[in-house]
Amino acid sequence: MKDFKIAQPQTMEQVTSLFAEKREGYYLMAGGTDILDEIKSGTVEPEVVVDLKSIPNLSYIRKEKDGVHIGTMTTVAELVEDSIIKSDYAALHQAALSLATPQLRNVGTVGGNLCQRPRCWYYRDPEVFCVKKGGTKCFAFKGRNKYHAIFGGGVCYIVYPSDLAPALIALDAEISISSPKKDKAVPLQDFYVLPQVNARKENILEPGEVVREIKIPLVKSGEKSAYLKLKERGTWDFALVSAAVKVNISGGVFNDIKIILGGVAPIPWRLEKAENLIKGNKVSEEMLRAAAREALKEARPLEENGYKVELAEAAVYRAALSLLQE
């Protein structure tokens, strides 16, 4: 591991100006659970690590008239314990609780979780020059691909590892971004980009842009949500497959539904076909299974990860069914 410097800016404006002046070799650090792992493995070799913990007032959960606002440096543990998140946003609470260990939740942040890099073993190997690092080949396509994508691959078969992202997208969250030029807000579902758009990146952030806040709309009458994570180990682990489901239900009918999968694609993956088959119909166990199965016919598994199709069907079915039974 090479030596690097730590910058401790006091304002978001100082952060954006740092990256505006020099882009190469500067890396952001939120909680540090991901970037420090990249540095130790030699995946990245920063010249300067910009520590966001030195900026005050970036950790908060506030309910306002236009929604619930969550600061980028809010820890995952704070999400787990917050009474508003527990009572109104079950999917987000369940996703946060499923994440890592209590110790890691105490330091990991919302912004860091939403902006983490992929866990692909080819990307994390400093000896492998894959397409994610500027090469011309995705080694997972014909290599070891047990944990890789069944949707949205082609150029690169990573899966996006965030637990919070599928839940927040299902909840129609919006992400606020600070920039040297102009701050902006975009739907979180538009924050992530497929490798076909840019194989080197997972999101739309440009140099100098920093996630400042996440906002979730206030819960409407009849609205419920759930998050289900299926993993390989009984202890903490990344998702093999996860499903975040938000519905508006009355009289056993899902008047509206949103289904976001994690662990299956380079971005959080929306199952719109299943949504369309379920929406507006009287819900039954058979119908939920059939809708999920039909949507998953579009999956394109690799040699070692076909099992994810059945797992995804089970995750969608169980998450949606839990909302019907409440």
C-alpha cells in the first residue's frame, strides 16, 4: 500500500473545489468501509483521500412537509434505530438491518453505501485488468461467475452490492448532489448507469460532485413496503439476491406496486413486467409467483449463476406476500 494524504474539508464547497482543481488521484471517503478495503487490496492507489467526516451537519434524519430527509453521512445504525424509518419505511429499515454487522453499521454511511464499488473478485484483484478498470474484457463472462449478473450484463457482469439502494428506489427516493457548478436532485433510480453507458462507473457522479442528501416522499394511505435479502451465509454477507417491494393496497388489490431487485444486475434492477402483471388485480399466492416467473424469463444467467433466477422468484414472491398478509 502506497502512502497517501488525508484532506479534511470543513464544507461541501471545499470538497467540490478540491476535485475541480485536481481530479486524478483524489478519492472520497464517507464511512471508509469500502474505500479502505480498495486501498488495502491495491485496487486503487490514491494520492489524497478526502474525508467527509470532517464536515459538520451531514448526519441527520428529518421529517419535513415534502418528505423525510437523510444526510449522506447518516450511519446505517442510525437508520436502523430511527423511529420514523421503523414505522413508515419498513423496506428501508429491513435493508439497513440486513447490512453487515453492528460494528460496520456504526461506521458505514448512507451515502457510502449508495456509492460503493462492486465486489467482483476480478475487479478487486489488482493483477486483473478488466473492463471495469479500463481493459477490454470482462473475465466473469467465461470465468468464475457464481455471484455475477443475470440481467444487464454484456459489457461487464458485476452486480451492484448496495442493500439500501433497492429499498430506497422502491420508495421513490430522490438524491441531492452538490457540484462546483450547480446543485441538483435526481430520482435515485436514475442515479445508476449500466456498463453499456460507462463501464468504468456505476453512477452519474462527475468529478467534483458529491452526494449531499437523500429524500423519501411521505407515506401515503395504504402504502406498505418490504425488503427481503437472500444470502449464502447465515452471518453477515452481501445479497445473492434481494427484493424491495412497495405497494399501495386496498381490499386485497395492489393498486400500485414497485419491485426492485438487488444482487442480479450492475444496477438495482426494476421488474416492470411483474409489476404490470400484478397491478390492479386481486392478489393471490399463485398470481405473485406467476408474475415473478414470467418477468424472470428475461434473465440471461451465466454458466454458474442460473440459481439466481429461482432465488429472485422466491424473493419477490415472499416480499410481496408479506405485505398482503399484514
